[in-house]
Amino acid sequence: MTQDVEMKEVPAPSNSVSSTTPTTLHHLKEIASLLETAAYSKEVRRVVRAVRLTMAKRRKLSVSVLSAFLSFAFSPGSEAHTRLSSYLPKDDELDMDVDTATSATQVPKKHASPELEIYCYLLVLIFLIDQKKYSEAKACATAGIARLKNMNRRTIDVLASRLYFYYSLSYEYTGDLAEIRGNLLNLHRIATLRRDELGQETLLNLLLRNYLSYNLYDQAEKLRSKAPRFEAHSNQQFCRYLFYLGKIRTIQLEYTDAKESLLQAARKAPVAALGFRIQCNKWAVIVRLLLGEIPERTVFMQKGMEKALRPYFELTNAVRIGDLELFRTIADKFSNVFSSDGTHNLIVRLRHNVIRTGLRNISISYSRISLADVAKKLRLDSPNPVADAESIVAKAIRDGAIDATLDHANGYMVSKETGDIYSTNEPQAAFDTRIAFCLNLHNDAVRALRFPPNSHKEKESAEKRRERQQQEQELAKHIAEEDDDEF
């Protein structure tokens, strides 16, 4: 009797020598093919996908990979190939990352499409900025912008917006932003005439950043107010616009609008943009303090922001307590941080809020107190603290910050007794407002209800339906009786 033998499969020997993992050059060639397809079919979404894939591979770029890709995209010796190759560093110790499996089958293109040419400028520019070669990056960006001015294709708009961004970034790293301001204005005018809305968004934000870097807030507001507005095409650009708008509104003392813009920018920003969200929260904290609000503790405890927001947390604590001496100590301790964040001038404005908070605490604690003691408790360091305390108290009473009277003859501040608010009509008025709101909400909801059409005729149709069903049953019974008679 024969036995069944289990046959085990033996793996076949592999003839492949190289790894099957695609190389960086292979990915770049696929992106180039994607751009060629987008240029032929005029599909912008393919260009967006190509840019997204490039950002994922930017850390793997090297001089050898870029040189091989430029030889693939352009004919060796052509003007574009020679110009772009000149920006790349010559000393490269890395091995050539060439896809040997595909190099034999793919032939270099003799005439690259405009999309692929601008993409090559963008790729080289990103690599130079990552390698901190800012002088070469400036030259590459300038050449790319000059080449871009002669192209008017909608499939280039996405690549152009990225090129604008890195063009400004390369000049910002070298501290030469003022040099390109006129060129950016010219590019914004060209984008407006070509109805390139994504380019307009990007260039408007770059111009606002350019102006704000030199504290030219009036010029930034004039440009922002006169620039055409439309529906945002990029969430990142919209977040940047809200952030710059919040900074402008803060300097113009429009704190309510500034708070709304800054908080909206922080909420809409991607989770990965940690640095941007930190800047938004720093400015939002200062604006809320200027409005007389105290931010919640959870604002400073957000993941990844605890260390960056620590100076602002201590500053908020000083404002909340109303301790002017502690406020001065914190402002001096973190003066370098506040100066680098551009919030030092705003913190100087907070001194008045600290004094007002301390004065409010004093008026609650004392029914009558001399102005000399007020100046001592507020820790005023002026040559004539009593006169300053008198003017501060008078201004606080006029603004309604405290409920007190000032005795100029004897030099006293007399606080009025805080009455029982529930003995007045204020609670009744508050409840009346809330009840009216709820009733209006209920009435609006009832008016918005949708009823099925011809609802008053449902009873008649049901009766007719029952009559029809009864007639059908009688007819079926009659037919069945006739069939029985035939048998």
C-alpha cells in the first residue's frame, strides 16, 4: 500500500540581481511622466499630486540623483540643462543612484514640456535650500521666475505658486527681502491679469510677510484692503492670510477682530504645522490679555507647545494677579524671546492692564485706602507715585473699571459697597432675555418644519384604497367560483 508523500514547494532561484525597491530617480521619472500626462490632458489635479509626491521625496534628493534626472529631462548640453546643472554643487561623495533597470529603455526627452522645465527649477531650488546653499538658491530662483514670466498655462499655476514661495524664502534666509518687493508686486499684477487665483493668494501672503518683516503695517493694510478677494483655493495660504491679518489688526488696536483671525488660523492650521500654530497661540494670548481676558490653562498645555509658551504662561499669571513688579521681572527675563517673536511692543501695552487689575483687587479688598498706599501696593516706580496713583484711579473710575469715588482733598479712594445683585432687576432681565431667545428658537423651528404634500387628502385616499381592495377581492372570489363551475 503506497503512502501519500507531502511535496514541499522549493522556491525558484531568483535571477534578479538588483533590489526590487524603486530608487529615488525612478520615482522622479514617474513624477515627470505624471507631469507630461497633466500637460497633455490639462488636468491640474495631476500636477497637485506630482508636487505632493515630490515633497515626500525631498529628503532623499542628492546631487547625483538630480544630475541624472536633469539628463533624463533635458538633452545634455541644452541651455536649460547647462543652467540648472551649474547651480548644483560639484563635490558629491555619494554614489550615483541610477535605476539600471529602466535607463536602457527610457530615452532622454529632446523637448521637455514647460511644466517639466518649471518642475526641474523647483526641484533644484528645494534641494539647494535644504542644503543651505542660499546664494545658489537665489540665483536659481531668479532664473526660474524669469523663465516663468513667459509662460501662461493653467497647469503651471500650482508649480508657480511653490516657486514663488521658495523664491521669497531664499531671499528671507539671506536677509534681502526688501530687494524682491517690487518684483513680487509685479508678479502679483501678472497673476491677477492671468486670473491665476492660487498665485494671487500666494503672492499676497508673501507681500504681507515682506511688509510685516520691516514693520510696514500701514502699507500691508493698504495692499490687503485693495487686493482682490475670492474663495480660498489653499488651506495653508488661507491660514497664513488669517495670521497676517490678525497681526495687522493687533497693531491697529482692533483686538476683537485680531483675536478672531488668530484663533481661526490656529484651528485651521494642519497638525503637522507645529511652529505656525505656536506663533498663532502666542499672538492670540497677547491679544486676549489686551482685551482683559485670561486664557485658559489648557492653551499653554497643548502637546508640543509647553516649552515654547512657557514665557507667555508666566506673563499671563502676572497679569492675572495684577503684580506690576512680577510683570517687570518676567518682561526683563524673557525680553529676548519676546523680541524675537515680535511681541515686545505689545507687552509694553500690557502694563496698563496689570495696573488696572491690581487696582480692581485693591478696590474689592479695601473700603477706603489712601493714594500713597495705592501707589505702594501697585509698586509704582515713578518720581511722584501719589500723583500717578491719583490719575490712574481717576481714569479707572471714569472708564468704569472700578466702582469708587476719589477724595482729592484728603487723598483717599473710597470704594462703594457691593450690593446684592439679586435684590435688583438684573437677574430678571437676564432670564427674560434667555427665555425670549428659547421661544424665538422654538418658533423658528416650527416654521421650518416640512409637512408631506396633500396631507389633508390622506384619509380619502385610504378609504378609496380599501374600497378598491374590497372590489378586487370580490372579483377574485367570483372568478374562482366560475372556475369551480367549469370543472
